[in-house]
Amino acid sequence: MDARTLLKTYSRRSILKTGALLSATAATSQMWSKKARAQGADKKFLFVVGAAGGGSIIDSFLPVLSNGTPAHEALNTYTADLVTQPNGSNFRCVRSVNAQFDILYPQAYNAAFMSNHAAHSCVMTLEGTSVNHIVAQGRSMNGAGVNNGRTLLEAVAAQHGSDMLLPAVNMAYGGYATPGTDKTLPAFAREEIVGDALYFPVATDPIKGMLPTERDPDRLRPLLNRARRVREDLDNQSAFGRTFRQAPLVENYLHARRDRVAAMREEGLLEKLFLMRNGGGTNLDDYGLDENNEINTILQALPDVADDPFHAQAALAYLLVRHGLSCAVALSPSFGFLEGTTTAIKNAPLGFDYSHTNHRAAQQTMWRRILTVTHGLVTLLQNTPLDDANPSGPTLFDNSLIYVATEFGRSKTRPANANEFSTGHHLNNGNLFVSPLLQGNRVFGGVDADTCLTYGFDPLTGDEAPTTVMREGDMYSAVCQALDVPFAGRRNMSAMMR
Amino acid sequence: MCHEREPEPYDPAVNPSPLIFLNSYGIDVVVALYDTPYTSGDRSTLQTREAWMTTFETHLPAALAAVEGDDSDGDGQSNLEEIELGTIPGDALSHFTAPADPTGDINPDYDVTGYDARFAFRRVATTYCGRAPSYDEVQAFADADAQAQQTLLHAKLDECTDTNYWKSYALRRLADNRIRPIQAVGKYSTIGVALGDYYADYRLFSYVMTGDRDARDLLLADYFIDHEDNVVDNPYENPAPGNAASERQHVPGPDRDADGVALNDDHARAGMITTRWFMVANTMFSELPRTSAAQAMRAYLGEDIGMSEGLRPSLGEPIDPDGKGVTEEACARCHSTLDPLAYAFTYYEGIDFGGTSGEFNADRPPWPDFETNVVMEIYGQPITDAATRGVRSWAEVAANSDAFKRNLVEMMLGQALRRELGPEEAVVVKNLMSTVEDDAYNVNALLHRIVDTDVFGRP
Amino acid sequence: MTSTSSSIWVRRLAVCVASLPLALLLACPPSPPGPEPEPTPTPTPEPSAPVDSGEPEPEPSDAGNEPEPEPTDAGNDDDGGVVVTPDGGVDGGSGGCVPPVFDGPFSDAPEPALDEVPAETMMTSARGHLVWKRARQLRNELTDALELPDDELCKELGTKNCYSVHLVALGGNDPIYDAMYEPVAQPSVVTPNAIDRFVLGACETRLQADLAIDPDAPIVDAGPDAGAPPERVFKHLPLDANLAGCEPGIDVHITDMYRRFLRRDPTSAEVAKVRELLTDVAGNPVTGADFALTTCFAVGSSVENIFY
């Protein structure tokens, strides 16, 4: 074996895992008891909304107004009638150009969103480093490795989530759910991957809801609890248990089963997070379950929880943070096609990537999807106090940051004056942030009207810097700075901070 | 290995010495390089990137050898020991200590002092059959003598690797991150946009990894496996007349799975990295498919170039024909390796809605004088000749490389142990790598060796 | 299970039980019966269609709802018949069944504090490298142990397949619909719950299937193509009756649970520990059905069945 090969072998995969894992495990054995609804003022919350497929900023909040020249007609510019600027908003908002295209009935939501949220929204231009969906999605979460490979969720959870039951929860699609690669990450900060948001709450209890009421679960539950107790003794005393007691897998599993599950049950996580309703063939009472007493409030903001996974994710994200269980959550629509009604497609096939087929229709359909759900989430957060004991005080939203991640932008050219055309992947783009922790009603960076390419800004002053571009590491740093998450190599993005 | 953090460009006003980026091991290596032009201060001979790289590479092996007996970070293990174990010789916190031998009374149920055949037998069945052995099998095994137990264990492995669990499930899970399916545009797309059939890739992967076949076909196969598990050399024995892509997509034939494969001659076929789906998923619309090249390295050589692994720079590269700015120093470090391989993938169509996705196209590179401007070599192999242009020439070298062997071993050992391999497995990996060639790259043979190792069978 | 005659259903349990002296049925053996030639659970054969059949629907995936065939490889031992053979001689002279004395009250705390476990004196694993038995493997073993089809093991709220709902927490991944290309590296915080629910659901499904089988049904000639008659898995217990605690079938059942799930015999200490489930928290006897459920759950979800 040549030296170079040997050198490569494990040099970047060296592991100190055992110590870190066990010490982190010990840290999580604290009781998460009655503090759930009393969030500390220093707690910050991150919501990453993944605009899967390539959500273009110049087709939402940074359009280039056409000047009528042939050059502009060949670029993805918009005529004035297709752009509107809500009162008090500094954002130019793109309107729908197609009433209907093929299976899509795009109805832009950009202006409506900014009518409500301009004051605490900002756009940051950014040019990524990959046009591959999976790779770019991952980089939009880990800042292209700027923080030792930690994802944003992991970084925020490590900072704010040591006393939470589920500090980081990732429900997003594809590369947005790629775990980080930082070997020094405390175990408690690892992302809990959730595949089914609607059913996830039942996984917070080992028994409840498993047996139909006709089986008299009230009678059986104590028997099953005794069975759990007997099982603990069996696991302690069996040859297997005695031989492998120190095995990290066993040790951590038993710790989770004995202590963390107990904490989850004591906190009543199932009831707090439950999202299902009676109806449509489901009778919760048949399984000893009840509707969440907040469900009506949630459904007003997110009406399709039962049928739309993205709505269910947002509802769960809200409840996780609202009950002090999480501080970093990711959600996203998938590439799957959701039909909805004949005039309101829920999710375009391939999400934003349907832009390969019809760019503007896909962008408006999917931006509407992203923004309506984000609006619902913001509404819920704005109406929930940070501390139950201080209902008129700060809200959850006051300490939150919503980052609309996306993997890349779209190509900037089109057939002359076309409203229906296809686009490919393009590194150059920008991102939307919704947070009172950032300067609001502002675009950081700009867009070159001659090319439709965005450009960067001075991160200290906020001044436009037309010869520069911002990178994933800048975005990552901005989010961490706003959420009080330090790390070596964090770039100073003070211009964006409120 | 040598750096505490990524080095920044040398600028006397800002970074007076590049040494500040080095850890203790890196400093020792640099000191060993001291008498060479690299650090002597005479940088007049280092005006070109090529000269710099040549000097560094020329003298590095001797410098490394000079310090291998030292303990740069003072953690009690020599630099060479740490390199062989996979820990960082310049970081005192990174070291490995083998666990102490167990002490105490004899454990009647598990032989924790060494290989426990009963433990291994159960692990073989659960790993490769997907279910524990039956009670009767366990009893029979326990009653057998040591030699009979070996026979039973290996017979069980043979039985398991012939099951659908292994062939159609477990191996496919190994392939997931190599194939990366996207349901919306797969064969069963619900929106009528079937760009390729990733199941053809899964079938090929499983076929190559089973049946005592040569695993190098992961990179060298010039055949396909149809949906009835037949080996198909050419899915279009009687291609439809004309060259229109739409006609070529619908050649009749009951055994042809036309949607899954691309129409390429043998010289352009290289196993898993030239399937239609591979190009659809990785090249997509790229003119210079760096992602495809990176995925080929990551999936089949275990080298993640995003983490600076697998660097084998071609002198004179990167040229950056598509103007992505990869000639910048921070980028060139990796792109001097990645771009030449990406050139080979340039000749393959990515997503083409006309139906030619994944097909070799000698005229695809859009840049004028492309082949005369770029360095068309990989591993020293020229790829300008029409007969060798494409991924095949790279694949033939890669498939016979140590990296391929290591990746194969790590893939299967990692699959068995279900954890990231570390210092404890370093020697095992090295030993297994030395057997791969003698076993004709037979994965089943490798598994038989794996189940006999201490790391597999010791409780 | 292979019938000795393809045309005649034989109620083996009824025959065997009926052939034993009544005294043996009623006496309390002084010690648990020894191991008996328990049949190896024979899993249900899977359809032989290839995975990629070329049919448009349903698409093969790991979401638990595809017709992916997996031949069963747990062995094809014939069902040698269930014969209750108490260990050695049994003193049947006492006549009535005298239940063991149970010391009460019992703690009903669902999650006991992790007691200090005495330091181990025998050699333990120094390396501690176990492997997590993940979703598909666990499902396979549950189907083997409980003789149920894999898509009928367990449903959340009676509707959605537990395997699909908890796939990620069980260590699986769906690369097709979720684009999840790697499973989680280690059990997550909800994995114990997911496993508990999966095992409990499967045990409950088995119990209900057993209750629907009448072990005393008369022999019926259903023809050569009828296949084997259904047989209870929890066949050693009188499911509908309260257990007095001295039925010989109790220890046979416990042994059966260990053989089905853990593929070994229990120690006498383990049998004694599991027997604690013969009463509820107030010391009252439980039914055979309750005991079947709790023992199935306790043994099936023990760590020995989760890691290997």
C-alpha cells in the first residue's frame, strides 16, 4: 500500500466518539420537568423551511424590472404589471403570470406574505457552490462545512438544547436531512429524523394508543407497565445484559428507555404533540386518545394538517418549540406530487424543480406553498407567549428565526418575452429570512439588472458590494450570530442583526 | 493531518508564516522539509503551480519517513502508529488505546476473550439472512465440535447470501447512497416523467456483489441486468431503423428493459458509473459534470473529494473551461483532481428529454479546442484517443486500485458491523485488502473472511 | 408445520392433552418442566414474484407496503407436535391446584429508577461492539416468532402499518419516497417506544388471532388443498381463564417465548422472574390472555432481542 493511500485511510475520520457519547448521554439525564412552558429569555429557536428544488429569489422578492429592451426580454425579467410592492414593504413581489399551466394553477402569494411580514423579513443574496440537489441541499444546511461539518440544527441544538427532550428535529426532505459530520457534536444535539410528522407523536409513548378501548387499556396498562418493569430486571440479569452492560448501544438504549421515555411520558408529549382528529374513519376514542386541545388554533393557521405532510410538519414544529421540547426544527415539502383540488395543486411534482418544465408556474405554485405554511407557522408563534406566566410579554416569534433554505437558483435566460419557459439549476440566488432578530424589510445585496445575477454586500455595513457574492458560510454565520451560537470561524454579519 | 485549520493564502502582511496553521505533526514535517527548496527561502524555482507541487511531492515521502518514529503530539504513540491506526499524529487528544482484556470469572455464555463461534453464528444469520438462527439451529451449533461449528457457520453464510433478503434488500440498502433514486422521475413516475430506471442500477449492483462474481464489475460491467434478472449485453440487438432518439427508446422485445439503460458501446460502459440513472441523477444538465466525478469517487473508491480525499492532481489542471472559478488556490487543491475526471464524464448526456439520457456523445463538450486545452489524463492514462475517451479508462485503473479494494472491504465490513470503522479495525481492513485480489474480487469470499475475524466474532 | 396427512386436520393439542392423566394436569410440579422438543416457528412463505416485476404499481420501496418477497430462512423444521412433558415425575397426589404464595404489594411504577446494579464479577465484553437489529430484521423475527404475515403484524390506530410509521426510528430508511439514503446511525430517543409499540402490537395481533382459533374445534376434512389448520401460538395457556399459577403450561409457555424470540431456553431465574407477571399489581391472578400478552411483550422487546 502506498504511503498516500495509507495516509488517506482514516485521517479525517478519526474518532473520539466513546467519551463524547457517554458524557453527552449523562448530560441528558437531567430531568426535563416543569420548565416546558417557561422558556428562558436567552433561548432561541430556529426553523429551517426547505424550498426543495430551487426556489428563485428573482422570481419572488428580488425581481428585475424589464426595461423593454431585447436584452431584458431575453432575461428572466418582469414587466411592471407583474410586480407589486405592498404598502410599507421594500420588497418587490412577483405576481402570477400564468392563470393555468398544464397541471398547475399558480396563484402567487408573495405580496400577501409581505403585507403581513415585511417588517420582520429580509433577503440575503447568496451564490452557492453546487448545482446537484442533494449536495446543495446539504450545503444549505451545513454552510458548506464552515462549522466543522455541523448542520445549523445541530449547532443551535448544541447551544440551546441541552435541557430539552428533542432539541433538534429534522422532518425535511432529501439532502436537507443529511446529518452533519462533526465528530465532537454532543450526542444530545443530534437531529431526530422524523419521517411521518402526523404519526410521530405516538412514538413518544410506548403504549398509549396501541390497544383499542374494547381491550380495556385501563386494565391492561398497569399490567404492561409491570411487564416493562420485569423486562428491566430481565435485561439487568440476563447473560446478555450482564455481558454487554457497558456496550454503548445497550447503555444508551437502556438510558433512553428508562429515563428519557419516562420524561416523555411525564411531560405528556403524546397529548401535547398529537395532531390527529376524529373523522374520516378515525375514531380516536376507540384507542383512548383525544384531540389536542390546541388543534383548532393550529388548524386555523395550518388547515391541511390531516392530508398535507408539509402542514403536519409545520404544526409539529410549532408544538415542539411551544412546549419547550425543541429549539431547532427543519421542515420541507417533498418532490412528491400532491394534487389538492383541481384549482389548487398542493405540491408541484419535483417541487421547485418543476421549473425545468415551466419555470414561472412552478415558482409561483411553490413559493405560495412555502409562504402560506411559513405564514401559518409565524402566526402561531406570534400568538404564543415565550413564558406562560407573562402572557403579554415576548412571544415565541420574538426569539425565532425562520430560514427559507433552498439548494440553488435557476438559470436567468428565457426565450424573448416568454412567460412559459424552462430553466436549469444556477448557483446564483438568495434566501428569505423571517425573524425579528434580523433587520427587517430589507434586502442585503442586490441584483444586476443587466444579468439578473445577484451580488453581495458588506457584512459589517450592509452596503451593496456589486463585485462580491455571499456564500453558504456567510448565511450560516448570519443565522448563528442572530441565534447567539458562537463557533470558530464565524463571520461577522453584524449588518444583518437587529 | 498536518493542519489545525485550512491554510489561507500566504500574505506577509496578514499571515507572516504559514506555519501558524500547522499542528505539531505538521511542523515536524515541515522541519524535515527544511533542506529542500520548498522551505529554504529560495522560492525562485517555485513560480508555477506545477513547480510547487512537484517539489512538495518529491520531498514529502522522505520527510514523512524521517518523522514517523517521533511522537509529535506527545500522546504516547508514534506518528507511524497513529497513521496506521487512523488517529491524528498532531493532536494529543486523538489517539487510540485498545481496551483492556476482560478480567473476572469465566463467562459461561460468551467467550469475551476471543472469537466466540456461537456469537458469530448468530451474527452471521442476523446479518446476512436478516433473522436469527432458529432455536434448533442454535442448539445443533452448540452441540457441535469446533470444526463442525466452522462448517456450520460458513454453510449458514452461503445459505444467507443466496436469500432474497441479502440480494434484494440488504445489498440494495448498501446501494441507496450510491444510486440515489428520485421517485418523481424514476420508472414509476406518477407524473409521466420517467427519466431513467434506478432499479436497473440496483439490479446491477446486487448482481455484481453476489454469485461469486468479480466486484470490479461495479466499475467495469458492460452489460445490464433486466427485470427478470437476465444478463443483457446489448438491449438493442435489432435497433430500430434511423437514429432518432425517440425511436431508439421504444424497441420492441419482451425481455428488453429499454427505459433503464443507455445505448452505449462497450468502450463507453463502465458499470455503475455510466448507467442512465447515474447520469440523470448526477450530471443532470451540467456541461462539466463535476458532481458525477465526485460521486464516482465517493461511491466506489470511498474518497470524498469534498473532504480533500483522493487527491491525485493532474499537473496543469484545473483549466476551468466552463469558467467556474476553480483555478483559485483554495479550489484548485481539489479541482486539479476532480476536473480531469469530470472531463471524462463530459461526454455523457445528462438529462435529455429527447430520450438520450446517459448516452455517450463525442460531440457533447461545448468548448472550442476542449481536448487540446485540458489535461486529458487520469492516473497517467491518456483519454484523448476516441477508443479510450470516456470513463472506461479511468474505471479500469480505478477498479484495480488500492482505493477500490479498501472501499470494497470497508463497505462489507461496515455493513456487517453497522458502524463507522475505526482504529480497532485498521489492521483487519489492511489484512482483508490483501486478500481481495487473490479472491478474484469475490464478495462472497470476502464475507467468509470477514465472519472469521475477531472484530466480527468477538463479543 | 407439515401435516402427516394432507387430508385430515388433527387437533394435536386436544389429542395430547386428552391423553395425559388428569392428575398430571392438576398437580403443581415442584419445579418447572424441562425442555421439550418445541417446534421451530415456521414463518409464512412469501410470494415468489421477483422484486422488480415490471408492473407499474406498487413501487418497491422500504415503506412496508410493497410486495417484496423474502423467502424464509429460519429453517423448515417440521412441527413435531406439541407434547407437554413435565420434568420427571410429578407428585399428583395432592389433588387440587395450590397456587404459589405471592408476596405483595407490588410496585406499579411504570418506570423504575435505575437501581444500582451490583458490580459484575464475571468477565464482560471489553469491546462492547454490538449491532442494532434494525427494522427489517426485527420485522422478520417477529413474523417468525409469532407466525404472522409481515404486513399484518401491527397497525397504529388500527389503520397504518406500524412498520411504515416507525420505519426511521426502527433503523430503516425509505430511499424511494423519502429520498432517505442512509438510515440513522444509532437508535434515537424514540426508538425504544417505536420498538415497544411494534412488539406490543404484534403480540396483540397474535393474541387476537389465537382467540379466534378454537382449539377444541372438531376435526374437519377440508380436502387436500386446505392446508394446515391454524394453530395457536400461545397454545400452552388457557387464554380465557384466570391462571392459578401452577398450570404446567405456564413454564412451557415461558420457555416457548424464549425459544421463539431469543432462540434459547430461559434460566430458572428468568422463568421465576417472568412468573411475576402471573398477577396484577394487587396480587390478583391474570388471565391466560393477559399473561400471553405481557410475556410476549417483555421477552420480545428485551435488549437481547434488539442488539446482537
